[in-house]
Amino acid sequence: MKPTMKPLILINFKTYLKRTDGLELTKKLMQVKSSKYTLAIAPSSLIVAEVCRKISIAVFAQHLDPVGFGPHTGSLSAAEAKMLGVTGTILNHSEKKLSSKTLQKTIGLCRKLRLQTCVCASTIREVKNIAPLKPTYLAYEPVALIGGNISVTEARPEIIQEAVRTAKKISPATKVLCGAGVHSSEDLHHALSLGTEGVLLAHAIVLSKDPVKALKELIT
């Protein structure tokens, strides 16, 4: 029997922080250990390589393109990310939407490279379109609640359950994450009780006055 994977806590730095502050936050978050959760960070693209050299925590790229080495000016090479030590990537965030064709190509290449994919969906319709691509994780984040202080688990718990049911019916192996407004241990526990297998969050940790304390309180 395969061991049960721990729920994922994926912290997206977005571009909230300049380089030095992003590296400092990374060092601080490394202090937090958990036996119950898998902790991962998604630093800004310009410091991913530096972060991978300095820490052992799982690192996700905030975006990758479906390219290797070659004439791809301006692209973020999935192949190079793998070589740098990146664990996976966030794709199709509401702040960086992708076409269905690009998403399919990127997930396919990441699968070949053994990179995990966390693909975001803003609606149940998107869940239905993304689940057949069989990403590692599908993060459901209603756009209206992203960056706010009201968690989707509080505002629309039934929609989280629907997202989980829909995704699992199409791709049972895909793990569903909850995003949008998650900021407390109550939100996290509620999300897990609704059938999700982790959370994707950003400002609740990244912009906290004490990120270590905020993360520790989240996972208690």
C-alpha cells in the first residue's frame, strides 16, 4: 500500500517582494517544520535559481513555458527549471491565464520532465476543462475572493465540494487544492474537511508582519 501523501501548503510569493526580501522570506519560512503538511514555496521567477541553490524546501515556479533549450526568447524553460531543482510549477493562475492548447502542451512536457503541475481554475467550467489534462494538483480559486480576507471555504463551501467532486470524477489521481482568501488554520481545516488536499495561498503569509508566526499558526 502506498503511503498517504500529506496535504500541500503552497505559498505563492507573486511579485510582492524585491529580491532581497524574497530571499529573506525564504530563509524565514525554512525554519517552519511540519509532520502533517508538505510545505512548498513559489518565489518570483527572477530568484528561483538562487532559492533552489540555498534551500531544501520544495520550490514551484510561478509559471513555465512548454519549451526546452533553443530559440525561445523570453520564455521560461521547463527543461531548465528541472535542471535547477524546481519541483513543479503553477499554471493558469487568474493573473496569468493560458490558452487550452498552451496548457495542454505545458502539462505534457512537465509530466515528461517529472515536474509537478498546480493548475488553477476560477470556475467549475474551468475545472471540467482542466481535469482531463490530469495535472498533479488543481487549485480552485474563485477570482472574486483572491487576495481578500474572506475565504472561499466560508463564503462558498458548497462550491469547493462541487469542484472536488467534478475533478475527482474526471481525474481521480489529481489532488484538489483550495485557494482564494485562505488565511487561518480554521480555513485550512475547513478546506480539508470539504475534500481538498491542501491550499494555495499568498498574501496571508507573504505580506504578514511575522510570516513564520503566521505559517505556524496556519498549520497548527
